[in-house]
Amino acid sequence: MQQHTETEENYLKAIYHLSNLSISSINTSSIATSMSTSSASVTDMLKKLAEKELINYEKYKGVKITRKGEKVALNIIRKHRLWEVFLTKVLNFDWDEVHMMAEELEHVSSDELIKRLEAYLDFPKFDPHGDPIPDQTGKVEINNQMSLSKGDSGSRYTITGVGEHSSAFLKHLAKYGLKPGITVSIAEIMEFDKSMLVKVNKDKFHLSYDVSKNILVKTHGAI
Amino acid sequence: MQQHTETEENYLKAIYHLSNLSISSINTSSIATSMSTSSASVTDMLKKLAEKELINYEKYKGVKITRKGEKVALNIIRKHRLWEVFLTKVLNFDWDEVHMMAEELEHVSSDELIKRLEAYLDFPKFDPHGDPIPDQTGKVEINNQMSLSKGDSGSRYTITGVGEHSSAFLKHLAKYGLKPGITVSIAEIMEFDKSMLVKVNKDKFHLSYDVSKNILVKTHGAI
DNA sequence: TTTTATTTTTAGATTTGTCTAAATTAATTT
DNA sequence: AAATTAATTTAGACAAATCTAAAAATAAAA
């Protein structure tokens, strides 16, 4: 079952995540950007992944992940998110410190180890960033989340997750007390730069478009 | 600090362990054997490790680990043993299942992660096989253990560890109920094949030389 | 002390994942 | 529809860790 290299796994994960952002097939350069590598390297890897039937790939036509590839990706994501829960809940790391560590741990842990870790953590459904944890068979709860940047002035939203997991971004959010579970209402949206004025409890502050874009929410009360 | 490749770390670990078995310097072929690789590969790696001042190496003259190399090796051993404690004590794996998993985890865990894991485990002093866990600075308790195969007929010994960590060997010991802490007395030693008849509680059984050689003990009651 | 055997090192090839630069294909613009 | 621009793929090279086979050095035996 552990038949793929760490690099192959990382490419699959990136392709899976990109697939969830757009309906169409994924192009070479978007993968290159998200992996911080060259398009030439991506092309090489795409051939290898296609050979293993983890993706459907036609030259110049882009990439679609197969069901088989998706299962591999979801298994890695499952490991990543369970380790994040372990690091925050058991070892008391902050939620902005755990991403890179989980990035390494996800590749070295066997399915059996993860099964036991999951039981030990009492079957958590979400990681510290609000992302759902796939089960053993690759089932994920699809949480109907949207970007806060697409919200309306005057409406209230509950944060369910983030679209960016870097420590820098999360530390920034932490400064405002923003994290999954928190309720935010949009007081005003600025036309010229898409920035917004938001209210959290009694506090009011300004969020740039780059920030609000990466805050994921559900409409307050609904679904 | 995490400046060495996984392979370099594994070589260092092997060299460190071999150094503890003999007083003289280590030769190329013993490293090759313990790493299951060719002498040619070992030579290549020795040059690289010498370049980094982790070992002293002179062509055809063998290898001695430096203080710097020893510190790196001890840090990896520390991680390995703490993960073994985690896997057995927290995730309830058997002591014969954890070696390979720890072999992977030892390379991906940062010093900070290990520090927290150690605290969470309440600062254990020994791993499930009876091996001492080095502290952050690389200090290890030297337990004056000897091989059971060097024991005398009629004497009693307490098992403190094993000289071989393969699942096959440990499962074999488990069949007889042999593990660290157990007291064994030697009833008889056979001249022709160095095998021995031992007594544990009321049970009496036969151990081949290959087995007794890899059981580490201290003389009962003493030290 | 030669000769023989063993150990160690070098030389050259292979695999994985990467790169840059050049060539090819697709998309846009005029 | 032709020309230009952008995206993608190929070609060739490189670094890490490995291999086999041959050469060199050391150790053992005659």
C-alpha cells in the first residue's frame, strides 16, 4: 500500500487540493506554482503519475485526478490532519505551528499507526484549522464553506477554516482572535481594494482582500 | 540543526552502535554488513561524513566517530527510543512491532517536538527493549549489561535489554515470556553448541547460542 | 620475503527528482 | 487567418545514493 514516493504523494496532494478549487482540469503551471518548482519538473512527474493511473493526463490538455489517485491523496490528508490534532491537543502546540511538522509526519505513518492514533484522539472530525478528517475509506464531510471575501455587507458568518496554512498567515489571524468557531459580521466592504471592515464581538477591524480571501466561513446559523 | 540527510543519519547511527561493541576503529565491511549495502557505497558515504567532521576517516585505516558525530547519533537514538515508548505506552503496540515505525519517525521529528513528547511521556529513562534514552545534551546512562551467553551455569541474571531488535527475534522471546525485568537462571550450558538450559520461574527451556547472545542482562541483585 | 588472499577503494553506470535552455503546441491579438 | 505571445514539453545535465566490476592496498600464508 505504501507504494509511492514522498514526492509523488506531495504532487498528488497538491493536485487534489487544486481540483477542489476549480471544476475544470488542472494545468501544469498551477501545479508548478503550488509546489514551488518548475513546469518541466511537473511534466516529468505527471508522466509518472499517469503511468501509475493516479491521474489522467494528456499532453498539453491538463490533468484530472483518478478515483485511485484521490484515495491516495485523501489518505495522506487524513494522516496530516490527525497528526495536527495530536500536536495541538496532546502536545499543546499552537494551531499555527503544526502544519510543517504534520507535513513530514504524514508520509512516515502506516495505516495501522494512524488507525490507533485516531482512536486515541477519540475520532476527531476536524483538524485545528477546521478542515474535515477523511475516514479510512476516504470519505470526507464536505462542509459547505465559502470565502469570507464573497460575503455580503451586513451579514454574519462563522469561521469554519482557512485557505492558507502558513504559520505567518495563522499568526496574523491569531492577532485578531480569528479561528474556527468565531462569528464575524461584515460591517462594510470597500469598493476600491475589496478590503472589509468586520466586527467580532465588540471589536471592529479592517481585513485586506488577501486575508478575507483565505478565511473560510459558513453563513451564520444556516446549514 | 537538521542538516543531515536521512541516509547520513542512518550511517552515523550504525557507526555509533558498532563503536560501542568494539574498542578499536570500525572497518568498512562491518558497516556494510550492518547497513545491508556494499563496501563501495560505504566508502562513498565515509568520505562525505568525514568531510562534515562527523567521523575521522583515513583510507584503509577504518573509522572513528567524532564527538560531533556522536552527538548527532545520540539525538537520533533519543528520538527513536522516545517514539518507541509512545507507540507501546500510548498506542498500545507490542514491543516487537515498534522498531520499524520508530526507524521512520526518528528522522522526521524536530527537537522541539521530541522535547514535548518526552514531557508528555513523563521523562521515561528506558525504551520498551530496556535501552536507555539519551537526554537533550546527549548524556546516556551506561547500564553495565553483558550478554546472557557469557553467563555462568548456576547463576541468576535480570534481563535488561536485547542486542537485536527485529520483530522475528522479539516475537521468539515473547513466546518464552522473556523481556526486560525478567529474572533468568542458567541451569546448564552445553559444551558442543554453547546452547543453554535456563529457568524462568517454574519453567525450564532451551536457548540456542544465537538467542542467548542477543539477550542482555545484569547479574542478579548486584550493581 | 614472496606469494596469495582479503579488504578497501576507484571507475563508471543507474535511478529519482530536479534544473535550464531550446523546441513545440496552444491561445490571443491584430 | 496570420502573427505574436504564452504555456507546455523535450533534451541534456546534475546531485544523491546506490550498484558491479576492476584496481589498489593491506593482511595472511607459504
